Amino acid sequence: MKKNYTMNQKTQNLAKCTEIELSTDEYDIYSKQIILEQVGTEGQKKLRCTKVLVIGAGGLGCPTIIYLAVSGIGHIGIVDQDKIEKSNLNRQILYNKHDIGKEKVLSAKDKLNHINENCKIITHKCKLNKKNNIEIISHYDIIVDATDNFQTRHLIDQTCRKLHKIYIYGAVKEFEGQIAVFNYKNGIRYKDLHEKKLKIIQNNCNARGVMGVTTGYIGTLQAIEVVKTILGTSKKCKNFIISYNLIEIMVKKKLIHLKRSTTTNNYKTYQPILLNVDSSCNKNKIYIIIDLRNSKDFDLKHKKKSINIPILKFKLTQTISLINKFKTIGEILIHCNKKDRSIIASKFLIKYSLKHQIKQYTY
């Protein structure tokens, strides 16, 4: 039978935390964090009552799981279908050479039972998919994304939205990584960061490579966000994404705007319409067609009377001022043979409340 938690059920579950008592063993183990003002006995009870699901037991998942276990999370679920390979050992710190060929979830459970026997480990030896996503995710309070592909992340995003689950996101490539908290109190979602319809190159470890220290760093930060969320600290990585570059020693914080409709009538929530210019344009209207391709491609072939403004120039205030003048003449249509560029340009126009449409052409 499928289990579907609501926000009220979550509140009731947290309320039950005050009724439990920590054992002497737990006080001894967690004494150094219980004395922290942000934790205390009540905070430790919350950690014990919370059920966290970590999807992926690889480079990100291993450090996340370890620090969740030693923090005193009461229930940790692990989803992974893979077996341990030799190439995993540089970054997947739960495993060693004696584990090669073993199931990741079973090996992880064995190691975690030795790290903290008070933590209950639930294994899901499978890949998250559309057939099992509801059944698995519904049993947990917080979902940690330690995967490396866009399809699974979008599935996690959709499921967390449907079941009102908090989604802790992490991603890495080479010496870079990023984290965010999605679906927190109706905040931003993963789809606000990456459109599902865009064709984005996968940045998984097999394709691009990654340093073990990078996954360790980002995975640890994901565990921190889980703990902060449970304890209710005011400083969370919500409604923005934090990017880290371990070579340049740089940290960037980027605000992410909602792309879905809200109750406000502010034009910045507008979703541009994608139509075919030859079949959808009103012949009685005047259209300002802005071609986003580079000048070389534009010179080879372009729509009659279109204007060439390469996407790189959209960051310039002069460009926005020029387009602002165009709107008094006719309706603005932006176009590029690559849809992702059109969406990027659209974001700039939305930022300045410039109404427009995205048009698709065939040459």
C-alpha cells in the first residue's frame, strides 16, 4: 500500500519527537553536539525522529550518509542498484578493495552499522524510476539527491513536489560542485534551475572526471543542509544555489527565480509562448524579429527584416535599452536555432519586464 505524507502528518511526526527519551549511550555519543545552542536535547530528538533518504551511494552519497549517521539521524534509506568497482575507491569512502563486486547498499549498511548501531539503515537495491518513486520516497521526510543524471533529478523533483518532501540537491564535476535546498516551503525547485526539455550534456564522473575531495566536500555540505533543515535554523541554502570551485577557492551564491506561475500578476512570472512564426503570426501585426545567432551564421541566412543581436550582447544595458524602444514599434519575437539560447535571452527580457514571444523557425 502506498504511503502519502502530507505537511500536517510531518508536523505530527515532529511533535512526537518530544515524547521520546534519549538513552545514556546516545547522550555519551552525541554529547559534543548536544551542548551546542542550536542542537540541545530537543534538537537531538528531532534528528533521531527524522527519516532521510539518500538516492545514490557513490561519491556524493558516501560522505553524506556517514555524517548523517554520526549526527544521530534515526532512519537512513539508501537507493542504489550498482556494485562496487575499483574505479569507485578514490571517492566513495565507505568502501575498500575488499568490497569490490559487492552491492553498494549492502556494503554501506554493513559499514554504517559499525559506525552507529543506533541508526536504522533501510536499503533499496534498485534504480529510482516512475514505477517505484512514490512508494520509496513517501516513507521519508527529507530526500538527498546524490545522483549524477538529469532524468533522475527531475523525477526526484516531481515526486518531492507531489509528496511535499524537502529536496537536498548536490552536483559535482572535476573540481567544482554546487548545492541547494529545493521545495522548501513552496520555494524553488530543481526545474527552476534546469528545464527538463533542454538537452544538457551530462556531467557525470565517467564523462568528465572528478576529484574525490570534491565529492567529499559537497556531500558533507549536503549533510549539513539536512541537519540545518531538521533543526530549523534560519540560515538555509534555500531559493538560491551555492557553487564552489576548489581550485580557484571561489564560492558563488546565485539567486534562483521561480519559473512557475504564482498569485501575483507581475510580468516577471510570465512564460514566453513558443510558436511557429509562419503559422502563428498575425499578418496585421508588426513584429520585431531578434535573431540570437552569431553574425557569421546570421549573414549566411536569416529571416527577412530580422535584426541580429547575438546572445552574448544581452547582458549589456545598451541592448536592453534598444529592445525597450522596439516594443513601441511592434511585438518582440526572439529566435535562435538552439532553444536554450532563446530561453536565456527570454530570462533577460523577463527581468526587465519586456513582453515577448519565442519563435521557432526552419531555414
